[in-house]
Amino acid sequence: MHVGVIAVQGDVSEHAAAIRRVADARGVDTEITKIREAGLVDDCDVLLMPGGESTTISRLLADEGIDEEINAHVESGKPILATCAGLIVAARDPQDERVQSLDMLDITVDRNAFGRQRDSFEAPLDIAGLDEPFPAVFIRAPLVESVGEDVAVLADWEDSPVAVRQGPVVATSFHPELTEDSRLHELALFDGHPAAAETPEANQ
Ligand code: GLN
């Protein structure tokens, strides 16, 4: 399985470590590519778009021409997990013209809404598809103000969606890479993916 981690800016290595943990636990032969330039996305089975600073990430994606490649990846039905600033960049309406949105997730967000209230906090979240609560770390998190009818809400916090899915796109307003718990990476990128079937060697 070939995983691309968008690495123009943000917390890339923690996500790569989380993906590696899932791959090792499932015995899936996995290659991780950090993507900073155009021409690499097409080879990836799944993508991850980390948190960081959404205006910077979206500008760099456009400058490098990676934005169109991510859109093509999603249009062909391949999974992507977008976290925090990644969710903002994915949103149809980030309500900030400095964010050059990829418009692949029908949500409206307030970029720094949680941040203005509380800079960062951790909360146990019930997430659809996971048996036990997930320790979600929020850092200057975006608030999802509204979701379109094709968007499934996977988790709420204080009556606001904080994890959503629309087709191959899963997005969280928190940082699933900041704990040792990799279930969200597994849910979004590995579960049900043909390339994530166990390699024959792992069964021996
Ligand atoms: N609110 C930040 C932004 O607008 C995102 C914060 C984060 O990714 N931790 O980019």
C-alpha cells in the first residue's frame, strides 16, 4: 500500500509514525511518501493532509500544483484523511479568502473558533466505527458550522461535528496523530481498502 503524506507544512512525522503503526499491526507492506512537489500523488493509494496552518498549506499546494492532483485523487474515489488545518483546506467554504480551498468536503468552517475559546484541550470522543472513545487532541481547532446532506457526521463535541466523512474524504478538526492511538488512521485509510489486505508473508 502506498501512502502519501502531504508535507508542504505541518505535523508530518507524527502522521507517518501513526500510519507505520497501523501498517505494522496489520502486517500490510506499506510505503510512505512525503509529498512536497507535484508528480507524486498519482502513485498513492491513500493520502493524508495534516494540520498546521491552513492559509500556508493551501498556498503552497497551489504554488506547487499539488492541489489539482489531490482533487483528482479524490475524484477517482481514493481515500484521504484531512486533519485540523487539512480539514479547513478540504472544506467547500473555509469562510476566509486567504484559504484556497480544495472544495472536496461540503462543510462550512470557522477556522479558529475553538482556538478563540480554548487554545488546546483533550476530550474522549465517541466516533462512529470505533468501539471505545478516542482521545482527541484539539489545538486551535476549526469549528464545523454546517455540513451538506452528503456529509456523514462521525463524531460531535459540544453539539458541533468534529469528525466527518463524505465518500472517500474523512476529516477531523482534532489531531489523531498526537496520541499513540492510531484507530482513526486505520478507519480512514486502511479499513476496507484492497491495498491494505495483509501481505501473504505476514500470514506465514
Ligand atoms: N486553525 C488553524 C488554521 O487555520 C489550524 C490549527 C491546526 O492545524 N492545529 O490553520
